[in-house]
Amino acid sequence: MSVVQRGFLYSLSLCCNAWLLWGCTTIAVPVRGQDAVSNLVARCEMEFRQGKTEQALATASDAIQQGPERAQAWNARGFIYASQGHKSEALEDFAQAVRLNRTNAIYQNNLGIAYLESGSNPDLALQAFNEALKLGPQSAHTLKHRGMAYRHLGRFEEALADLTTAAALDSQDATIYANRAVIYALRQQYREAKHDLDLAAGLNNALPEVYQSRGLVEMFLGRFDQAEKDFSHALALGTDDNVLVYNRGIARSILGNSTGAREDYERACREGYLPACGSSRVISRSVGSSL
């Protein structure tokens, strides 16, 4: 069961980059009469939305060169870096945006998300989210991410409170329920976790993390057939998490599907999850001795 717990913890960081806020301009195209930096930032946003990411990055860098004192340019480039998975660069740019303008709630929120994504500074993430909530109206978006910071710090009661308030403010955001389910599961409230994951799947059936987490909750509830189905669905959605493959192997083994379990263990082993290698050898010997 400890293997299942590890897999559960591994799968819980949902949709951070997708929920960054642009927040650098109120328009999407350059406008005559605006200063050069504002027009560059607007052009950068337009290019990014058109899928021209490298061009947008170059435009954002040009905006910074022309106006290094302009927080919006740093925030724009940080957004693009984050979308590319360049976490350290994004963090540096968001931090500079906040240094230049500490009273912008969106910049504080993005800095908090960047700290969360870095995986090493949940305290600093919490500080940024607290500042964002002081500066702006109560935001489901920021409360959700502050709840995630509280979870990383082991402050489950506060995490649960933030995520519950976020759900009340925005009942259509599947990731709020998915993240609240994590808290319930860590508190061993598996039925409540299952309920939230059912809600999340109903709102957005394209998030593999929801099915991965629900499969793990089903395993804690002893519903291994449903767990195997959810793990398979998560994999069909395109995730390549080798711990997920290994946990499906566990479910299949418990269900008596030795062939399927061995295939999953071998796949997870090939993909670098070392505990799967030992399980693969054990089940191979078991199958061989039964022939």
C-alpha cells in the first residue's frame, strides 16, 4: 500500500502552468498612440496566442530591453518561459515583475505559481498568494493555488478551507475539486475524495491526473477493477507517468491478470521506475512456476 501512496503523491500537481494569468495588457493588438513598450507587450501577447511562441519570446525580450523598468514586460516573458517549461527563467522574470510593481495581484499570483512549480519554495509561494489576496478581490484562482501551497507545507486544514472557498466561488473549475480530493485522501477521507474526483471528471474529462488520482483512491477503497479502468483511461489520455503504469500493474496483479501486470511492470521498469523491475522478475517467476 505504500507504493500506492507514493503514486498518489506523485500525481497531484494539476494544471499550474495552464492557470497562469497574462495580466500584462488589456488589449491583444498594438494601438497607435501607446508607448513602444506597451505595443511590444501587446504584440507579444498576440503572437503567443497565435502559437508563435519563439517569436513572442523574442518580442518580450525586446520589450524588456527597451523598458527594463516595466513590470508588464517581465511578466509577459515569464509567462512564455513558463509555458515552455523553463521554470527557473520564469521564476526570475516573475520575481523581477513583482520587484518593479508589488501592488499588482496578478504578478504576485504568477510568482506564487512559479514558486510552486519549482517544487522547493512553498513558503515563498504562500507569501506571494497572501499578497495577491490582499491586493485584489477574493479570487478562486488564487485561493486554489494557495490551497496547493498549504498542502505542500502539510497544512491540510488551511488547504481544505481555501479549496472549499474556491469551489464556492467557481463551481465549474475541475482542478479545484481534483486538488481538494488530494487533501481528503491525505486525511484518509477516501469517500469524500472519490466524490470530488467524480465531480472533476464530470466537469473535465480530459485531465489524466483526475483519473490517475481516482484510480488510486479506488485502490484504497478496495475497488481494484474500477482502479484498473481509471488508470487505463489516464494512460489513454496521453500521460506517460511510469508510476501510473506500475500502479495499474498492482491493480491487475490483485485482479489475477498476471500477464497484464507483468507487461505493466516491465514497461514501468523500461521507463526508469526501478521498483517495477523487481516486481517484474517476481511475477515472471510466479507465472513460470505455474506453467
